[in-house]
Amino acid sequence: MPTNLYRFSLFASSLLIAFLGTLSTAHARRASKDRDSTTTVVIDAGHGGYDRGGIPGQRVAEKEVTLDVAQRLKKVLAASGYRVVMTRDSDVFVPLGTRVAIANSYPDAIFVSVHFNSAKRSGASGIETYFYGRESLPLASAIHYFVAGGAASSNRNVRRRGYYVLRKNRNPAVLVECGFLTNPSEAALAQSASYRQKLAEEIAAGVRGRNTVASARSTTRVATGESIPLQPYIDQTRVTKSKRSRSKRSHKKSTRRKKSSSKSGGSEAKTSSKSQEG
């Protein structure tokens, strides 16, 4: 009889431990979900105010469509429980340093900068997503996976580049180029409210899915029920540095040939440093 009682007690204890373990796991999952939903998302609508964006002669103003997509993204993410902060919510100019300062003032934030591309060649098209720090690659992978997969444009890949708003950000940060406004087809899409809504929803899906991106060691190439593939990327930081080196060498040669050009060169450098990215 004592033996049976001991066995029953042992069995009951095992059941209790298993039950408590299940509760603990469920609580951890719920807590993780709650933490994710309360994450601050800083949405940065590219350009604004006197900074129209794009290139001279471009018909569609980049600053207008970036703001519209950003405002739509704000509504989608807020509906999912995220705290959303906008670097601009109207047609105003916000310096790059201020945009970064806003993001860095929230230690738990992620930063998403919305842009549209432009090129002198009207045939240029496609979606690009930029990041800089390694900790931002999962976010870039998730957003690019959904935007490039859901948009009616070609995939121009994830790219690593030292844009100011990415390089100076202490939080995971990405810059999404949602198509070329100098491409007639993509410009027409960008002017469609339904397409801008689609872009906002795909970016939001990437924000929600950023924690399920597979690790670099995974061989996953397609999304499963549990993970999104880590995207391969093009590292443009080295290309940028080599271009700068060539530019410096050319400038030195030009200065030696014609000293009077040094003043204009300095003026151009100052003007260039003030220009907005993307």
C-alpha cells in the first residue's frame, strides 16, 4: 500500500511539473509576443519640405509618395499594437541628424526609412532594401522578402551601404527603395493608392516577421511556417570607399594643376554634405 501511494504521489508530481512547464512556456511565448507588439517603430518618410527628392526633371515628387506610404504603414502597425513614431508626418524638411536622434531616443526601437528610387535611365526598375549594421540584416531580410515578393517590380536585392540614417543609428535600421519614380510603369504604380497601401502592408509584414528570420547557418531558401530566409546581400560599402579614394586622388591632381579650383571644390563638398539620401 505505501508503495502504491508513493507511485501515485510520484505520478501526480510529474503531472504537476509538466503542467507548470506548459504554463511557463505559454507565458514566455505570450510575454515575447507582448514585448514584440509594444516595440517602438520609428517610420522615416524620406525627404520633405524644400527637398523634393529624386533627380531634376522628375515628374512625381518622391517626398509626397514616401509620406503617403509612411502614414499608411503607421496605421497598419498601430493596428497591430506597435507604438509608432514618425520623423515627419507632414510636408516639412527634417535634417538627417534629427531623424537619427529621434530613433536613438527610443532604446527598444527599430527604424524604417521609406524611399523611392530614381535614375537617368528610365528603364531602371526594382525594389532595394538597405542596411548597415549586422544586427539590422534580419530586419532588412524580412522587409525585403515581403516587399520584393509582393510588389510588381523586379528584385534588386538587399544591399549594405553606409547611408547616414543607417550608419548613425544605434537601433536595427533599414532603408527601403520602393521602386523607381523615373520608370514610367513604377511611377504609375506609385501614384495608385491601392499600390501604396500594398507597399505599407508588405513592409509591416516584414516588421512583424523580423524575429523569425533564419540564421546565417541555415540552408533555408524559402519561407516556412516558422522562418523567413536570411537574404543574401550586395556589400556596397567597399565600392563607395574605392570611389571616394579615386575622387580624392582626382581632386588632388586637379588642385595641383589649377590651384584656383580649390575654393569651388570646397564649396561643392559643403553642398554635397547637406543633400538628403535616397
